[in-house]
Amino acid sequence: MRRTGAAAALWLALTGQAQAHASEQGFVLLLPTGIYIAAGGAVVVLTVVLLALLPGRAALAPLRPVALWRRARGGPTLSLLSAALLLWAVWQGWTGSRDPLGNPLSLGVWVVFWMGLVAVQGLIGDIWSRINPWTGLAGLFRRRAPLLRYPRRWGHWPAALGFLAFAGFLLADPAPADPARLAVVTGGYWMLTLVAVVLFGPRWLVRGEALGVFLRAYGRMGIFGRRGARRALGLPGWQILRSPRPSLGLAVMMLLLLGSGSFDGLNETFWWLGLIGTNPLEFPGRSAVVAVNVAGLGIANAALIAILAAALALGAHLAGEPARTAHLIRLYAPTLLPIALAYHIAHYLTALLLDGQYVLAGIVEALHLGDYHVTAGFLSHPGPVRLIWLTQAGTVVAGHVIALMLAHAVALRAGQSVRRAVLGQAPLALFMVAYTVFGLWLLATPRGI
């Protein structure tokens, strides 16, 4: 019995959240997913046609926000509390339970933060700036000149490289959910960021700190945002049209969000495991595929950037307005954020529904409110599984539709006529249609991990 329990604990540590969002796959494979995939692609195609027929003003109208109340400035209290909570969680990761589903650090990082907070940030708006665990402490150094000047040529490249390292840890590390291992990584990152703030000042949090930069990028997708001195409400993505054009490093980071998220689903599929020569029914463990997953992550992101750059260059040629590829990437990369966010939400929905119960159970136990029993029973019935899969598919399609609307609006705001905007967007639209089919296929295809 002890051997069985130890084996189960080791399996949980090695697979982390991967086993949760694949557990309903047996029912998904029984659904007519081919029909849903075709329908999703058709919706995106119809969106392209509709945008081509609409006058420019009509295409821009849905993206105009409504002004609400005046903004209130927040203090450092929430940030300082967040820092204290993070350090407590790191301590729990080092000294607490070795079970990833029973340790506050593993649950906090991978369920509350990665699955939950990222989705809320993208759907609602920027809440990270209030709870960022470094801004409160950074305020203590504002009256002092930083020791070093942040090099302007660095731009957002440190953040882009930092996010790529984070994605590599998530997808390729043998045990990213192991509490002790995660404590070292999380605590080390917190300390390194604090040192960077001391050296470069608060500018590091804006340009170099990976988590804050990518969360602020997703915050542009939220329905709530700033419009002058007031809060405003609008269609998801409206803030993208009102945000300054990103630097090339930030634009590349936005593409890394999409490429890394896509590979997060791809590396679990039978197709990928067959490609790397691994029997999906006898998976040897993550430690056996570290190198190939790191290589796959790099190739997936490089391929995405290359294909997008080619589509944008071809579109500019068709529209008769050739421009530098770097300029086009900076212009249109933000319009792909809805796709990246949609796939993130869809990919982790089942895991959040299941692993989120462990978070709730931990809170109930800590507050001595009784017992909370985690259940996966909803994954044993076709009805809930069908609803989950349709929600995932609908989210992916909605993300592509919003992305098309934003790309069309960006072209119109750049001074192009409707005709030239449609011509220029044709290759990008084709890319999005293909990516819709690809994203839905990822949700429906068999997984081996």
C-alpha cells in the first residue's frame, strides 16, 4: 500500500497539471469534433467576409468603449501583502507537504496564478498592477537614484527571454510542480527581480520583469481599462487600439505567448509523441523528453514568427503599401493576443475546474470550516464533458473573431481604405482561419500525457 501511495505521489509530482486537463479526453473523442472544427473555421471565414463588406466606421464602432467612473489611485498595501503571501508560500513549498495538490505554493503558482489569474487579467483588465509583489517594495527605492541606468537598447527583450525561460520550465522541466523545486525557482526569481529593481529602479518592472510585462500585455484584452482619467468598459481588446505601438521586443513576447501556449497543447498529443518516437501508452516520464521539448518549444515559436512575418509582408505587398517586417510585427502582434488568451483559457479550463477544488479544499481546511471533498465525477458523464468542450471550442473561435476585428481596425486606423485593408489582411486572415482549425484540433486530438 505504501509503494502504491509513493508511486501516486511521484506521478503527481512529475505530471503536475497535465493529467487534469486530459482526463476527459475519452468522451471528447466520441463527439463529432470534426463538425465543430469545420463550423469554427466557417465562422472565422464569415467574419472575414463581413468585415470586407462593412464600412470602416461600422467596423470600428463595436470597439469604442464607454466611460465610467473616475480612476482611484491605489496604494502599496496590496502589493506588500502579496509579497508577504508569496514568501509564506515559498516557505511552505520548502517545508510543507510534498504533494503538489496539497502544497500552497504549487497550487498558488500553477492553479491560482497560471490558470486563474492570467485568465482573469485577460478577461477583466489589469489587476496585476495592484497585487504585483514587487511594486510596493520598489516604491521604497523611488527617492533614490538607481545604481545603474537601464540600457535603452535592451527594450523589452529581457522580459521576452524571461518568459521563454518560464515556458521552458513549465513545459520541459521534469517536475515543475514539485513544491521544493518550485520554491527554489520562485524564491530565486523573486530575489533576482528585487535585486534588478535596486540596480535599475522601477523601470525594470516595466521593461525587464517577464511576468509583469506579459500580464500587462494580457491586461490590454480586458473589458475594463483606462480612458483618460476615467475607467472605461468595452468589447474585449478595445484597449489594444488605444495603446501605443509596442517595441519589437514586446511584440515578439506577445507572439511567444501564442507560440508557447500552442506547444503546451501540442507536446501532449499522440501526434507529437509519435513524431519524437515515444509510445504514448508507455510514456517514460518528463525527464526523458526534456531536450526534445526544449527544442520543440523553440521551433514552434520560431515557426510562428516566421509564418506571421511572411503573411504580413505578403499582405502589405497585396495592399500596395510595403513596409518593413519589423514595423508590421509591431503593428499587428497585439491583435493576436485574443487568440493566445482564448487558447490559454480553453487549454486549462478542465484543469482549473478540477485542481481549483484542491485550492478550495485548502482554504476550507485552513479556516476550519469542515471538510471539502474533491470530485472528478463531472468528467465521468458525457453531458458535462460535452459542455466543457463546447465552451473550449467557443472560446477559441471567439478569440479568433476578436483578433480579426482588431487587425482590420488597426489597418483602418493606419489610414488604409476598406479595400486595401481587406487585401492587406487576406494572408493574415488565412493564417487565422488555419490557426482556428489547428487550435480546435489540439483540443480534440488524443493525448498521451
